[in-house]
Amino acid sequence: MICTLCPLSKSRKKAVPGEGDPNARVMLIGEAPGSSEDLKGRPFVGAAGKFLKTLLSGIGLSREEVFICNIVKCRPPRNRPPRPLEVQTCAPYLERQMEIIKPKLLVTLGNCSTAYIFSRAHLPFTGITAVRGKFGRVILHDVQMTLFPTFHPAAALYSAKYREQIIADFKLLKEELETSGTV
């Protein structure tokens, strides 16, 4: 991916467009690449990625069976949250990914990705803690999807409370996958 549309392109080592099954029924969307991702050009390969892999394994999925990406495709300096202009500039890439993949289940990881998807679906959003662990139905790109917001795996690395909550959310996710036959 060679993009120079925003200032993040000047400081990145590698763009991180996303990876996984292009026909995945489950798509996970994070915030932005971290330092490990920036070096390898792959999403969720650092400590948060290891925890995400454990969470996926716990619900019977592998990284290869889902599609994993971020709102922005380049690492913001010092791991700061993406700025609105950066999200706006990168959004067409994410939109195209959703359009092609047509996931049945969209899992947003953290405040940034959840805020973006809620805005796209014209849903009110006050913060991740208010909506995490709750399923909703949205239509994006003429496809009905189940939306499931949860905390970003990185938050669980810094807070035992968030860790417990994301584990509980993934248990709910497993139940939804089993009852809906999504995977």
C-alpha cells in the first residue's frame, strides 16, 4: 500500500492495510497500527495482538478465518489516537474493505473504531463503555451486519477490569456466533 494522502505516511515504516480471509464473515476493526505493526506491516502482531489471538482462539476462531484491520492504516506518532483528518483520509480504504468482504459480524475494538462505525450507521455514540458488549444491527454498503463493540485488546493489557470485561464480551460473541451460525 503506497499512500501519501496524510502526514502519517511521512513517519510510518510500513502501511498496515489489514489481513485475513477476504471472504470472512467476521471482521474486526481496531484503531491504528502500533510499533510492532508498523515494523511488520501486519495488524495486531504486538502484545495486544497476542491477546486478541487468545480471545479468538477461545471462541473457536483463528486469525486466518477473520479479517483484521484498523481505521487508519499507518501508525500515528507516539501511539497517539488518530486525528479526525487522518481517520477521514483513511476511511475510504476501510469502506472499500467492508464493501468487498461484506462481513456478517463487525467487531469494533475500542473507542475510535466504534465511534467511526456508529457515525456511519447514524447511531448515537457517547463512548465505548456505554455500548460495549451489546449487539446491534446496522446496514452498511447495502449489507445487514451485526455490530458488536468491545474494548481494544490493548486496554486489557493495562487494566484488569477491562481484561475481565473483554473476556466476558468474547464469551457473548461466542454465543452469538453459535446461535446465529455466522461462522
